[in-house]
Amino acid sequence: MSCAAAGIVAAGLLAAAAVPGPAAVARTLTPAADRAPAASAGTGKPAAGPDSDCLTLASPTCYTPLQFRTAYGIQPLINRGITGKGETVVLPQEEAWRGEPLLSDIRQDLAKFDSRFGLPAPDFRVNTSLAPGSPPYQANVEELEDVEAVHAIAPQAAIRVILIPDSGPAESTSQVLTGFAPALRLAPSLGSVVSLSYGAAESCFTRKQTAALHSALQFDQERHVTVAVSSGDYGAAGQPCAGTPLPARVASTPASDPLVLSVGGTSLAASHATGAYIGETAWNRTGCAPDSVLSACGASGGGFSGDFTRPGYQEHVPGTGARRGLPDVSADADFDTGLALAGVLGGKYLIAPGGGTSLAAPTWAAIVALADQYAGRHLGFINPAIYAIGRSSQYHRAFHDITTGNNTITIGKVKVKGFSASPGWDPVTGWGSPDAQVLIPLLARYAAR
């Protein structure tokens, strides 16, 4: 892709496609957590299992959708019929360019995903009005991850992908990202929640480019659309512009815009038997270069904006300063603990972990879709409500407060000292990850009408 999608995209799928996977082994999960391979049409015989499967390893490196929903308190809502029905999540994506590795047919991927995990077929459509002539169902791994993450969390929410033109690897990062502004303006005509898994360091953008994105986000706010944006995968360093790490702290655009719900990353520990939540730390795995296409390394993006001052909703929050702090919230981003995704890449059928804040952002977008259904209205700009809950006596019931880890990162010979997770809000994981069964009713109550 011409600009890294918030960093690493679905490196678990890429890595699984690049090497021979282990033979599929007998499932040990309960039927409710996963279903056996469906029968091949007309044969009555089981369909071929995956070539590589993160769930069947001796120590699984991913969670099924049911386990993931259980860990974050989502499953009790699903059981009550809060499934995203009647809501639509919009996913702006770059069109796949010729020569990009490991493209897939998103329809085939979704069919595999639904069959494996017992999910209903989604109401899924691709809008190519901004990228005429683009093959609508040819997807890269970023699109695959975003779509399947939303579908796993909100199984009956409609999903609309908006493709934007991509001129290939020669196109600059800032050109690509400002190209999302028309998609953000189109989004309110398609749905009430947007997830955007793209970003780069604020220093990559001119003031005019930053203003164009901010104007598009104002357009969405005025139309009661929630926009969740990944905070980036380069820790406190920000996303590089042209493959060269930045030697100083810098926040990412558009995650630093005060009109978005900025989403950071964690490493989730949950039971592989029941999905029960065990704990979380700030996501920071930096033993290899996060800019490698096969890398599963990275750290939660976070810090303080150089472009935007502190918004009103962050006033009187310990840990904030005079500038816009990010992220606001977080969710699992670790490729050793990620949500299981299904895809057919390079001729291989893979079950592999998603990760990066590119997984965390659509996770939160789907949670907002559930909240919209619960509330019976579009909650729109929820940041003031998130911070009101964070300052309330209900905070530790609605959120998992992440208090360990940091987003210091070393890339090559450059070490950028980051921030530490701490009680309450912090510039690594925000307020933390959701316990949705408590958070969603509170959002419905706190969000302004």
C-alpha cells in the first residue's frame, strides 16, 4: 500500500501466507466458539480446512469472535439482540493497486469467515463512486481486517466500503490521506459510524492538508456520525512519511484531530476456553522493525498533538496538558493475541490473527454501532460522553484501566522515549478498553441528543 495503514495492517495474515502453514488439526474449542468446516456443495464431505490456523496451535495466538466478544463484555449484549441490526459502519479504503501482494476476493474471505465462526452473511456493499473502474471486491489485507473485525463484533450491522483512488507506491503519504476527505464527506449518506485505519505523523502534512481533513470531520460531526481512527503503530514516534523513522515524539494525523475517537492498542489476555477477560497491558512489541510487511511488531500510538490544542472534553483530566492528547480509548492490537481472521491469500486458506491499531479502530467502530442500536439513535460525536464516563464513579466498571506498559520505541538506531500507561487516562491507551455491557448503556445515557 502506498501509505501504511496506521502501521502494520494484518501482518498475521501476511506472514501466514508467506510460509507453509501447519496442517489443520482436530478442533478442541466448544461448538459455540467455532463450528466445524462446512460441507462442500453437493458432496456431503467436509470442506478443506485452512492451510494455517492460529487457533489450533499448542498455544493459540488468536481468539475466535465469540472469545473476543466475551472478553470485552459484548456477548451479553449480543445475547439480548444488540447485534448492530439496523446500523451501518462505513470503511473508507484505498483501492488495491496492481502489483500489490496478496490480494483477495473479499466476498470469498467473508464466506470463509462466516462459515468457520457461525456468523450470518453480512449486508456488505462496496461504493466505487470515488474510484471509478476499480474492481469492487478485490481487497488488500487492510480491508479484509477492517471488514471482518466489524462483522465479528456487530454481526448484523451493515458494512459499506468506500474505495478511494490509489496511484500506487509512488504516491506520497499526505496525498493518500487527504484523499480520504471526500470519503469522509460521502460517509453520512451511507452510515452513522466510520472506521479509518490510516495515519501518518502530523509533520507529514501541510496546514492546508490538515485543514481539509478537519473540515471533512466537522462535516461528519454535524451529521451525527462517529469517526474512529487508529492512533498508529509507531508508539510515540508517529508514522513515518517515507520509510524513515522520526527521531522525536510526534502524534499522528488524523488520529490527533479532536473530532475523532482516537483508538490505541493493547495486548489482551483472555481464556482460550471461555473468553473470560484476564488482563491487558499497553501493546509494545518492538523486537523487529514495524515497517516490514511481515512484521508483527509495533507499539500503541499516543502522545500530544502539535496541531491541535486541548479540546474542552479533556479539561480537568489528569495527565493531559495544553495540547490534544491521544488516544482516547484502546483495544487489542497484539498479533500474538489478536482476533482470528479468515482469508484466501496467495492461494492459501488462512486463519490468522489480526493486529495493530488497524484492528482496534474497527473494534471500537463496531461497538459504537451496537451502542447506536441500543440507544435507538445515532450517538454521533461521543468523545464528551467517553470522558464524562471516565471521570465518573462508573469508570472502572465501564473500562478496563490499563496501567502497565509504555510506547517507547526503537527503530534502527533511533530510540524515541514514549509515555507510560498509568491509572485513568494516559497517552498510551487512553481510558483503556471497553467492558461493553456496562459502557454501552452509559454511552446511551451520557451522549448528547
